[in-house]
Amino acid sequence: MKTLALATLAMTGLVTSSGSAQPAPRWQMIQPDAKLLIGVDLKTLRESTTGSFVGSQLRTMLPKQAGPAAMFIPMIAQALNDIDSILISASGPLGPSQTGQSQPDFVLVMEGRFAQSPLSFLMTGTPQEYRGAKIYDAPSNAAALKMAFALLNDNLLVVGDPKSLRGAIDRNSSPSPMQAGLESLRGRAWQLGQLHDFWIVAPDLRSLQAAAGNAGKTAPGGPPGIEDVEMGLGLHDGLLFDINVVTESDDVAQAISQMVTSQLQSAVSSSQIDNAQALELASQVKVSSDGKRVRLSLQLSADELEHQLRALQTNRALADLMEKNRPQPELRAEARPKLDPVKPAPPKPVSRKIRIIGLDEGVREIEMK
């Protein structure tokens, strides 16, 4: 089995012999100082039985769009259908940092069919020629955030900040052997991708936190000392969800494992989860620690996943039906606001005077009672 795995790695270019084999283009364009890799295998998701079923079930549960947003749905669906895989390489935080740096350093490589893709609408303006590639500035509302993209061929679209994008084109045009650290990172990512359709590898989490201005800090409520993170979600034949964390010490790993286990047990035993399907899923999550490592995993067969999704869909349809048919409560008499009766305006007084004209003293008025 190990020999077969090494042979497969060699055929895909992840293990080289005498420097003759070269990795696939998307792997070659990884940044040399990459601290974060993210991958999505959309082709497998579309073609696998489980992925197709999950997608169809999720589409039935999405709210129907109306108005101007509805016109973009077919275009987005077609664009996603044209993309087979996505690989993101980042050497810094992807979001704004507390140090004021808002420009992320990243490369996003998409493989698929882009000759007639709706994504081609981005190809407007005058492109810049660079090593045979045409670079277009991507539209952006943020003046400080500059992004560009390049269509290297009909099957390879690259997006990134201008500097990182040109670096990716350089590495694709003139492939060279990778350094040991980057080769190891790529190997870890490839292994995750064999079982998972969506995966994340962050081998130097502390550096990412420091670049974001969060050195020495962790997420609210989370334990300190996390150094390395791997996460994967697979729908090849059922559901496979894994999180692997490397901490700074055995004690930190044990503390994280105990904390997660305690929270799950508490949620199940105290009935904090009122949904039967969610309660069943929580009971199937496995948490373990080994030295500095902590692993959280959830695995469902195709039949179990189908059962969970159909139950979720049924519960949602039932909840919507009950909400629609629920009678509106009538306002009780004592709860109704009391209004003061409207009093009619008093009639205007009518003048009752007699005027006598022709007297020696002139006009005289006499008030009648």
C-alpha cells in the first residue's frame, strides 16, 4: 500500500526523482513563504453520488431569491460548474490586520474551463503583458485592496495581489525544485485532498497571528498554545470531517481535548440540543489527544448522511408549514387599549340682539334673554 501511494505521488509530481518530475501547475505556484493553504475539489463534489445528493438537498432548503439578485444565480451556477479545483496560498492574513496592513498576500489558482465561462466578464480594460500572460486589474470597491487576475490558458485562471500574482507566473514559467519545508507542506495538503473535498493547512499559526496583530492571542474562549492546524471535509462516500491541532505542549493538548469532550457531553446530557438529528450527530463526534496533538472527527456513511439530510429537510418543511398555519392570537378585551370617548364640540353661541334705528340718540341694541 505504501509503495502504491509513493507511485501515485510520483505520477502527480509530488515526489520527484532526480529532479525530473515537476508538480502540477497549481502546486508549482504556491508561494515560497506560504503559511496557509486552502483547497476545494469542486469536480469531485459534482461527480460523486454523495456530493450530488448533498448539493441537491441543500438547494431545496435555500430561500428563493427574488428581484435583481435572482438574475445572477444562473451565472454563478455556471461559473461554479466551470471550476474543477481551487487552491489558495497565503503568506499572510487574508483579512485586514490590526497593524493596518489591508493588502493580503495571496495566490488563488483555479483549474477548469474558462474560455466561455461567465468569469470572462472580468476581462475588461487594457491588460498588462507579463511573460506571455495578460494581467487584468480586478474590480474592487476598496481603494487600498488591489487584486489582479491572469488567464494563463483556457484551463488555468490565477488571482492574487499584483506582486504575488507575478511571482506565481514566474514560478509557472520557470519551474524549480521546492525547498524542503514547502515540499513538506505541499505533501500534507495533497494527502488531505485524497480524502477531503475541502481542506485547510496552517502549519505556522503563530506567524499568521503575529502578522494580523494578534500575537500571543487566540480566539475568544479558546485555549492558548495552538501552533499547527489541519482541517478537512470530505463527501466522497458519506461524510468525513477532521480537525487536527498541534499544540505547544502535551498539557495544552490534553486541556483542549478535555474541554471539547466536556462541552459535547454536557450538551448531550443536559438536552441543550433540542433537535434529534443534531443530538445524534453530537454523540458521534470523537475527540482524542496524543502527545501534543488533538483530533476531532465525525464520520457518517452515505446512508447515515442521507438520513440526516432528509430528516433536516422534513423538519424544516414541517416548521415552515406550522408557521404558515399558526393562528394569529386575538387581543383580549382587557388587553385592548381604552380610548376616551370623543366629546362633541359645544355649539357656537347665537347672537340675539334687537337693533332700533331712527331714535334721536341714534341706533340702540337691546339684548334678548
